[in-house]
Amino acid sequence: MSEFRVQPIQNFEVDLEVPGDKSMSHRAAMIAGLAEGESLISGFLPSEDCLNTLSAMKSCGVKVAVEEEMEGFGPTRMRIAGKSMKLDAPAAPIDCGNSGTGMRLLAGMLAAQSFESELFGDESLSSRPMGRIIDPLGEMGATIESKGAKPGCAPIRLIPSKMKPIHYELPMASAQVKSAVLLAGLFCEGRTTVVQPATTRDHTERMLEAFGVDVGSEGNTISIKGGQVPQAREFHVPGDISSAAFWLVAAAARPGARLVVRRVGLNPTRTAILDVLERMGATVIRRPLGGMAGEVMGDVEVHGAQLHGTDLERSEIPNLIDEIPVICVAAALAKGVTRIRDARELRVKETDRVATTVANLRAMGGRIEEFEDGMEVEGGHPLKGAEMKSYGDHRIAMAFAIAGLFAEGESRILDTACVNTSYPCFASQLAAVCRESTDPADYCFPIRRQDS
């Protein structure tokens, strides 16, 4: 069984890159696969989740030619020959692994096809709610059968049906549900509209527009006209700020520390973590480098300080949901109280991230109170090394690896293979941080050309 063994460090002055954005990589594989012509995708994240989505598109007839890869993981640069919206029937059920994003977005795309398909995943994914996409896709005319042990859970079977556009008001803020409906809408005659109760990640809208699809957007109302065919293009995936968040906290919570993260995505629907750390007292400098197909990329520099507690605003939660476990680590290292409420969505992620965050922080001596919709962390109490479970959740594993850098004694995080679902090379970068390496090569990731 893989594990992280983490010792406290004295200094943190690091310049690094993180692998490509997971949300964008999923969407790049799908939209390039639907496009007319050959797209060049670079910066792709070769994590298990994104590779499963890429494999799903290949099973539907999409051709992929790899040009570069991250050694030991998979492709980072490739040419994708799109199917001009005419996918082939997969020969077998499609394995989505651990990825809720992959399953929900693929369901939107496949629900409108002329062939039957089935999506399944691992034990964790099979316990996550799929009713939130089954309901709106059903309103559009899709026939979807939930075959899971729990109602509304995977595996899900998609049966050919005539789809129609709808006007859909999301009952909760969810970029995945929004995206599933918009992708289904591409295959309908007429205009599909989604109204969201709060702003969510807008990668789907931006990427569709980058591939030549006309997307209407006014406030939190997004619409798309069916029948459009995405057009192939070059697209570079910037670094994932949700992956960078672990290092951002490692620097922010240590007075005198300095971190630079290079070429990371700065999409404004994803940068709430920077706002929170600034509010807690860290110095955060953003250096935008310009846009790539509607997305913003840049460098982020963080200088650490004694942090103080804060309240996460309700409007921030949808765009911070992946970062909350590591924010709780920052809160434990801060002075004062940090309150996180209106975050029930944490209960249905890869794990119940309220319960798993509470369990691990308490194991380290942190003071944290659990609520049905969130947590309250009382900071300023010394953390102690402990043996902790990842619970098979990549973000829990990485968050408490960062906590171990501040704890007294050794921390062990068990069952850490799950980290490969989102962050190849995290283990090697963590090892470099633990030995306080000053070699820049230790913070990069090895890329190999396919023909070398």
C-alpha cells in the first residue's frame, strides 16, 4: 500500500509548476472529440480521471495521436481527430473510474446519441448522486436507467431517445450539471438554456466558444443553440489551480515562506482560494500572462504570514469546494476561528469530505466542530504527527500531507495511490519539499516526446 511519510520542515522557498487543469482536460478531450477537424491539445493532465475520459472518447471512434507524455503517466500533448458530432457506438460499457466530472459530462453528450451506451465507475463514484443529471436530461427526452445499488447512482444506461431543448433552472450550483445539459443541448433542435443560482466554473462555456460554438451568457443564464459543430483548434491547458492550492497553503501559513507557481490557470471562477488566503493575511501576487482560447493563465507568488481565521461566504463555496479540505488545514494553523457553512456538497464528493477532514484534523490535535453543512475550525493549537487515512480521496491525502509539514513529529497518510486521479508527480514534489531541495529540476515533471 502506498503512503506519504511527512516530516516538519523549517523553510519553504519553492518555484514550481503543477500539471494541467483537470476540469479543462476533461472538456478538451470531449469537445475536441466532437469537433470537425484535428485539434492540437497541449498541457493535458495525464491523471487517471482524465485518461478515462480520453479513453471514453476513443471508444466512441475518436482518433488520438500522442506527441508528448509525462513519463510513467500518460499523454500531455496530442492531436485529436474529431468526429464532427457523429460518434460511434462503444463496443463495451465505458469506465469513468473515480471521476464525477467525466461521468456527468459524458452522460450529457451520450444521452443524445443514436446508440445505447453505459457508464460505470469505481466504488466511490458508484455512490455519488447521478440523479442531478438524470432529471434534467430526462426533461430533455433522454431515457436513462440507473442500475446502481443506491437509487440514482451508477452504473447508468443511456438508451437512444429523441432529445428536445429545455429551459432549466439548476436547483443547486453545479458546473457539472450545467455542462451536461449544455452538451446535450448541442444535439437538440432549438435553444437550451440553463439558469444557475450562483456563478460556477465556466470552463465549458469558454471552451465551446474557443471551438467556435456560439454560447449566450447573461449573468447566470447560459444558453446554446443546437446543431452547431465545434471547429478544431489548438488549445493549451494551463496548470490546475486546485492542485496548486496545496502548495499555496503550505507557503501562506508559514511566515517568511515564498512560493511561485508558474503558468497556472487564473480563470476568475477558480481563483477564490487566492482571495481567501489574502483575507487570512498572506501576500498574494498575480501575474497574468495573457489568455489562451478564452482562459487566463499566469504566475502566482505567495509570501507567508501568521494567518488569521475567516468566514467563507456562501457565494464562494461553489468555486472553493475542492479546496476546502486544505483551507481547513490553513485554518488550523491560523489564529482565531474559521467558519465554513452552506457546503453540504462536501458530503457527496469522493468521500464525505466534512467527516474525513474532521477525522484527520482531530487525529493531529486540531480543534474542529462538525455541522451538517460544514465545519468550524479553531486555529492556533499545535498539530502533532499522526497516522491518517486518505479514505481513497486524493484531496484528503494531499491536504493532510501539507498539514504534516507543520506538525510535530512524523505524519503518515495511508493509501495514497488515489492522488494519481488528479495530480501525477505530487509525491515526487512532496519528497523534494520534505528534503528542502533547492534544485529546480525537482519541482518539474518529466516530459518525453513520443518519437524519442
